Amino acid sequence: MNAFDTILVANRGEIALRVVRTARRMGYRCVAVYSDADAGAPHCAIDTADGPHAALRIGGPAPADSYLNIPALLAAAKASGAGAVHPGYGFLAESAAFAQACADAGLAFIGPPPAAIEAMGNKAGAKRLMLEAGVPCVPGYQGEDQSEERMAAEARRIGYPVMIKAAAGGGGRGMRRVDEAGAFGAALASARSEALHAFGSAEVILERAVIEPRHIEIQVFADSHGNVVHMGERDCSVQRRHQKLIEESPSPAVPPELRERMGAVAVAAARAIGYVGAGTLEFLLDRDGEFYFMEMNTRLQVEHAVTEAITGIDLVEWQLLVAAGAPLPLVQAELDARRAVGGHAIEVRLCAEDPAQDFLPQSGKVLRWSAPASVRCDHALADGARVPPYYDSMLAKLVAHGRDRADALLRLRRALDECVLLGIPSNRAFLARCLAHPAFAAGHASTSFIAQHLPAGQRGAAADPARVLPAAGALLAWHRSQRHARRYPDELHGWCSSHAYAQPLRFALDGAEQQAQASADGPDAWRVASGDSATPVCAEITEAPPGTLHLSLDGQPATLHFAADGARLYFLLDGIEHTLHDLCDAPPRVAGNGAADGRIEAPMNGRVVALHVVQGEKVSAGQPLLALEAMKMEHSLLASRDGTVATLGAALGMQVATGQLLLEITH
């Protein structure tokens, strides 16, 4: 048995809290780590109900200086007296070098042995191993010759469309689909660049693109006594940028016979590499019911909670038991019996991103957070928490468990309605639209679900202006009155000696300037007129609890959640988030045309990882200018018009802030 009583959790955010929660319940002492960007973050809050017993700084905000810094993590483990390290999921969870370094330092690594990680850590090598073991794989190329000429020739042999995938990692980074030969060279260069920055290796593999597949993964578990089991499948088909957004178990597309076959293949694959611990084999399931191996994740997955829901098992507890040398608590037949009566579970990933801008990652300050109480919600959020630009955009995961799929879906939709996240753009409303779509409700979602049913240009939520405009005006008028509430008694709020004074309101609502008039009918009632409406809309306002307003809009009830940040108000109404900027005291704005004037500004905080132009160079509209890396994704910025690069304010490796001028194109 491996004896340890203190565990260093080498991760951050909700991942760290998830591991600490179980480890503390089992009696272990837990130590957290943090970068400078995470100083004071919830996962470092010592001795809270789910917090660690200690928290140690490990370096600067960039992952390479902290969460990927093996010497710093080992030093923290030594300083804390830890006897084991849990890598969480992400960062170094699938690093054979880290697992080996822990072993060399006398630390138990709560994960598979280094050899197993090494075997499956490279997609090319893993695919060769699986082919030798008789596991069905997608036809492709995973050879050592990485020359552009060889890759292009192999792509022609495989046949378009073809997938380019980073060999050294996953999570959608370094992955591109190419539909015709003319686009292959640019896609290959882009995939290699992203793979190099994400995983330190530009090696890629090629695979035939399976059209509209389901993404199915099998959870496996193995111990050091030769026992290997699977816990059924998870359907992870709803994705953007090849990254999962919605996961569920069981899959609507996997009948019992197919589940048994896929589970047997997954167990055989784990045995073939001497696996120990939690792992996941990922497959593509085509429209004919054939499945193909893609990769093995040698760690716990974000979506492990849906498996926990339908089996009643704490997978982190199993990880700790196996790491301590214990055998698996259950055998395959017992797991099968649990799944048979386990109902259905669905999970969504709440991310700091803007679906209307191609899911552009966001960073900033959380002004208000309220987790739904009706479902499991794993998160590390709090009012005032900072979301830094250096890490993954996922903020929380909501997991609903029901007696069947319809029940779980209903519970999750209700939970998303209850969830409040203000101050930073998120995909909450977009997730709600996905769950409400008939194709998803019917269980027909493939990996093309978003592209087919919610394509670019249709991802923004459509609000009802007849409700949003008067609600925004009433909120602004009420909020302004509250700022001056101490000056006068309640009975004088809005009082005028002749008639109710209609105060003019000028504000930007979701970026569009608006005009309105508001008059007070009492301390908690406002009459708002906006636009060309001849009939004013009455908004009777009560604030209970704080940050929540109950309104009556033209006789119709509404609940509005809000948070203030200076002259800006963020509010949630009818399931859609809005931003209101009070312009009453601001000078008139000069209309601009954004990028059309040739100014290329940073759309988010990030790092310049590619610079394709120099000052004085002539460029054409649509030409790639530079690439930013933010929240583990690479984003290309294109020329907005023809012209000459007159100003170049960006440099390779530079860290830039949202709105910073990167370059300017003049005629």
C-alpha cells in the first residue's frame, strides 16, 4: 500500500475544489497551489467547507511559470509535506514527465503510471498501438515524415474532407478540418502553430473526416491488481471548436449491444498498455453504427460527473483508493447493474465566452454569481472573482440527474434559468438555446449540431425590445434614485411641486445608444416612455433580495437580476444578459466604424503568438495579420480593408489587453 496523508492538488479553480472536496471527506490533508493571477481565488480559500488546508504560490500568471512548472510544483509538495500529488484534469494531468518526476521525488502520483501516459500521450503512437491491439481506428496518417509535401500527399490519399490533429494533445487545440486541397497548406500551418504553443510539439496526424459523427467516450478504471472495468459511455457530441459543451450518459445513440462492444474494446485497450487509474477512450460513432478510436485521455475528464450521477460512485474517491494500492471496490457486473437503474444525467459547461463572436474567450470581473440550487454545480466563482486570460474559459459545470432523459433535460433547463452570472460575457443563454432545440431534445445531436442548427450569425439571443427597453430605463432611473436616496426621505423621491418630473435618460443598451424619459410615481414606481411609443410603460419596482428587481412591465410581471460597476449596469431579463451604460453625464459620443477605419484592436486579453506583417507592408482585406492566444485557444485577426500597415503596435510574445491598438491600416 502507498501510505500518504497529505495531497498536493496541482491544479486550479473548480478542478482543485472538486478534488479537495472528496479528499477532505476521506480524511486527507489538502494543499492548493496558485499563480499570481489566482492570488485570493476561491480554490485557495483555506479551511472553508470545501477548501484546502494550505495554499502555496508557485509562480507568475502564465501557465509555463506556474501550473506547468514542474520544479515549482515539486518544491511546493516538499514544503507542504505532501506525500501524493493529484494533477486534476488539464495542465500536467497527462504529462509522463510530471508523473515520473513525482515518482523520482518519492511522491505518489494520483494517476496512471508514466509508461501508460507515454504510450497514449501521442496520438500517432497511440493509434499505432491501438491498431496492433485490433481496436478499430479512423483511416489516416500518423507517420514520422512531417514534411508539408508528405502531409499533402497523404491528405490526397486519404481523401477530403480530412482532419489535421495535434499529435501531442487534445481539447480541440491544433485541430483543423480541411474540405479541399487548396486550403490544406494554410490549415496545416495554423494547426502546427497552435499545437506548438499549446503542447510544445508541432507534430500532427491526419485522419479521414467522419461526416456528422457522434462523439462517444467510454470511462474505464483499473487498479494495480489487474482489475479493469468500464462504466459505460458518455455522449459528448455537442461541441464548438472541437471542444465539448454538453455531455450526457447514457447516449441516446448507443443501444445495449453496442455499449457492450465498445466497453469491451475500451477494457482491452486499457489492459494492453498496463493501465492503472481513471481513463477515457474516445470514439467516433458514424451514421451506420460503426465506431472508431480517436484517442485516450489518461486522466479524469471534466464530464466525469455524469458518470458519477448514474453509477452513484465518486470517481475521485476511486482514484485515491487505487493510488493507495487498494483494489477496485466493484466488479463489472455490479457496475452494469447500477447503470441499468441509474437514470440519465446531462452536463453543460458554463464558459466565459461570447457565442455571437465565434465563442471568443472573455476575461474580467464577476460582479454577481448565483449558482442554481436544484442541480449539482461544480465551480470556483464568487462575487468579485477575477477571470484571468491565461487559462481555460470554463467557469462551472451544471449537472442534472433525472429518472430518464426527459426528466434530466427539464431539470437542467430550469437550472440554467436559475443561474445568474453578471459582469462577464458567458455562454449561459446559448446553452439554454441548445437544450431547447428540438434536435437536441429528440437526441439527434451530432458533432455538427451547432454548425447546422445554430450557425454563426444566429447565436446571439433575440430579446424583446418592448420589454427590454422600458426595463432598462426603469432600472437606470431606479438605480440613479438609489444613489441619492440618503439625501431625501422616501416620500419626497421623485416629488415635484407641479407634476411628476420626467427625467431624460441617455444610455447604451448592448452597445446601441437609446433615449428614454422616466418619471417617478412613488418611491418604487417609475413610468418610462421610450422610442415612438405613445403609451408609457409602468414599471413598479421592488428589490428583494438585493440585486433582484421584481417589475410589472405594462401589467406583465418580470424578474430582473442586476449588478452595478460604476456607470455600467449588467442585468438578466427573460433569460438574456444585457449591458447598460449610463450616458447621462457623459459627453456625446462620436460615431466610429470600428475595424472598418483600419484600426485593429485586441478583442480580448491575450498573447501575440504569430505576426504575419511588418510596418509599411501592403495588405488586402481578409489577409491574416497576427494571431492571439487566449484561454488556450489561438485566434487569427484579419485585415478589415486593403491598405498599408502604417502603425504596428504589436510584437511577437507581447501580452496585450482588450481594446489595445495592435496595428492600423491606412489607404
